[in-house]
Amino acid sequence: METNFNHEQSLTLISEMINRARNNVKVKGAYSLIYWGYVVAALAIVHAILFNLLSAPMQSAFVWLAMIPAAAVGIYIERRIERETLVKTHIDKISNMVWAGFLICVVVFSIIIHAVNIKLDLEQVFMLNIPVIMILLGMGQFITACAYRAKMWNLLAAFSWLAAIACAFVRLDVQFIIFAACMIVGFAIPGHILSRQSMESHV
């Protein structure tokens, strides 16, 4: 049996869905933001350090293999938290797909970058890796801002895009430091803010 909604009821339903989605982000998303913010930032800093210490600087990229066990831990944490959270809304599902798409784009682009380097023996192509990742990061944050109507994510998206532009004017090792800063400012800090809001809402 179909239910007909008038204009006001539709707006109320949409508002309730957005508010529920925001609460889900506070409860569940905060931990993912904090975890990935610090993990990726730490790996980026280690990469920058090894880049300057190793006799073959490009071998420092192998540090990112640590993302494999980190991803396994992240999935385990998220599944445990999901058992304690509310039912996902349609907005939650869209947001999850956006960030899944972001991850796929990063992996595909990284493969292309390495393939181009192998074929043309052109290490300079790696200068594009971090800027493109941060452009995609900003896109994910921008879509998140639209989905949840959260102005904070618009500011974070702008920060990521400006950082991507800044990377065009610095060395590769400095790019990783900028990337680490973006992950802390764009993921870890918002995660702590959402975590605090979630605790306050349950007081």
C-alpha cells in the first residue's frame, strides 16, 4: 500500500533522515575518521623520512604495504562498532559508496602511475600521485558536506584542494608531509569533534 506525502511531510522525513544520518556519523564514523586519519598520516611521515634516508629513495614507497594489515584492523573495528549503532539510512549508504569509490580511484590511479613509471622510466610522474589523491579526498569531503548538510566538510574540502595546489610547488618528500597534515586536519580532528559531540548527546 502506497503512502502519499504532502510537501511538509516530505521535508520532515528528509530532515529526520539527515539528523539520523548525522547521529550515525557521530557514533560510528568518528572512530573510523580518527583511526584512518592517524594511520595514513603516520605512514606519510615515515615515507617522507625514509625518502631522505634510503640510498634508493623510491624504495620508501614500500611503507604503504602496511595499509594491508591496517585495512584489516580498520574493517574489524568498523564491524564491531556497526553492531552498536542505529540502522543505516539511505544517506549513510550513499556516503559509504562515495568513500568506497574514493578508495578504488586511489588504487587505480596508483597502479597507473607505477605502470607509467615502469614503461617510460619516468620517476617524475610520482609528483602527481599525492596532489591527485588530495583532489579526490576533497571531492569526497565535498559530497559528504552536501549529503549531511555539514559546513565543516566544505571547509575541509577547500583545505584539501588548496593543499593539492600547494603540492605542485614542493618536493616529493614535502608532499607527504602536507598529505599527513591533511589527514590529521581532515580526518583525525573532525573525528575527535564528532566523538565529543556523540558523548555530549548521550549525557
